[in-house]
Amino acid sequence: MLVRIGSRGSRLALTQAEIAADIVRRAGHDVAFVPITTAGDRDRKSPFGQIGERGVFVKEIEEALLGDRIDVAVHSAKDMTSTDTAGLVVGAYLERDDPRDALIGAAEICPGMRIGTASVRRRAQLLAFEPTLSIEPLRGNIDTRLRKARERGLDALMLASCGLDRLGLEGEIGLRLPVDVMLPEAAQGALALQVRAGQEELVALGDCAETRRQVEAERACVAIIGAGCLSPVAAHHDGSQLVALIAAEDGSWIERRSGSDPAEVAAALASASAERAA
């Protein structure tokens, strides 16, 4: 059987698609790659809020899967919406890579630094850690952001460690930030292989039960809070407990809560956020 694997067309996305292909081949199938351009790829300058909410790197790939133009969709799990799309399921969460955020261009965060990132989550936590920082918007794939940071003379930029590791660019990392300083995006570090409901066997060999447990807890917490990627929200399960946060975008306050039940953690955060608003 020929299995069509769909992903974005960046160097990182195609590297991740090849990881998925190895799993499909182990199941006894041939593979063909189908690069797909998403809304987030077409517009690399506008803030995410002007393009759409969470899912700007996922929607077109899911539509191809629903339309039977591909059979397996490969996503960075953090890019997915916090709830599953009707008719589609995550057939496999691959064993999680390093979920931490990485500082590129510097080995520490110092007062007054100019740091590039388009993430409101990173912005809020950076400013909470060091209010004198200048956070500058920076979008594009990994290679583009590395180049833009050099051209603009930024002191540093922030990226997910896992993407740099997968591309063999770990030498660019000056510091992997501990999660108590920079709580990762829900599902960061995990690859999700999405299929049509009932076709999980295509990718089931790659499913990691522990990664699934952690990522589903993180996604559930974010879904209950009702926040998309435009909100300074983060959730991370370290294997023993779930930690989540809500923050002000300017870093003036951060509320963290932890526990074993995503609904209870989300409820505690919602209550804390309501108190802040009041």
C-alpha cells in the first residue's frame, strides 16, 4: 500500500516527515511525500493574531487528510489546536524530544538584551524574568530566524530546542532554559502523526504511551482554559505532575498552578486569572 504523508515544506517539517516515513515503512507500506503550504507559511510577516488563531500551521494539512489527498499528517504537536478535529485522530505521538526552549546567540539572559521571538508565551515569561529586556517580533522557519537575528543585530533569539536538535543545529544553542524559568508550550517537543479515524494502524508502531499521557494532559488543560496560542498560556507535564500558567503579556504577573488533574489545574488558573482581572 502506498501511504501519502503530508507535512509543511520547510527543512524541519520534511525532516520530521522522514521520521514518520520510517514508522510507516516498518508497518510494511511504501511512502510518498506531499508538501503542503499553510496559512502560517504563506504569511511570514504578520503577527499570528492577524492570520488566525492556533492552528495556522495545521488547518490546510488537516483539510488534505479529510479530503483523502494524504493518509498521514505530520505535525509539531504544539501547533495543533487543543481539541481534535472531527473525523481525525492522533494515531501516534512519537517519543518526546527535549521540550525546553533554547536561547540562541547567548549563554545567559542579561539586562537590556534584545531578544527575538513571535511567541507571546515566551515574551511574557522573559519579561517576568528580566523586565528590562527588549522583545522584538521575529517569524519564519528556523533558518530564516537565525539569519534575521544576525542581520538585525539581535543579542539573542528563542526557539524550541527540539527543532534545532532534529536539524543537527544543537551547536547554535547557548542555553536550554529550565522549565521553572520558561514553561514550554503545551505538547512542545512531541511529533503527532494524525490519521483519519479508523486508520490508526498506519502509524501505531510509533506511539509512545508516556508521551501520549503527558501531551494529552497538557492539551486538555489548555482546552479547558480556552486559550489559543495568542494568549500567554503554557502547560507542561514532567512525568510526575502537570504545571500550567497564565500570564500578562508584559510579564507584570504570572500565575502558576500544578497538580495531577488537568481540569483542576485549569480551574485554579481560571480562578486566579479572574481575580487578577477584578
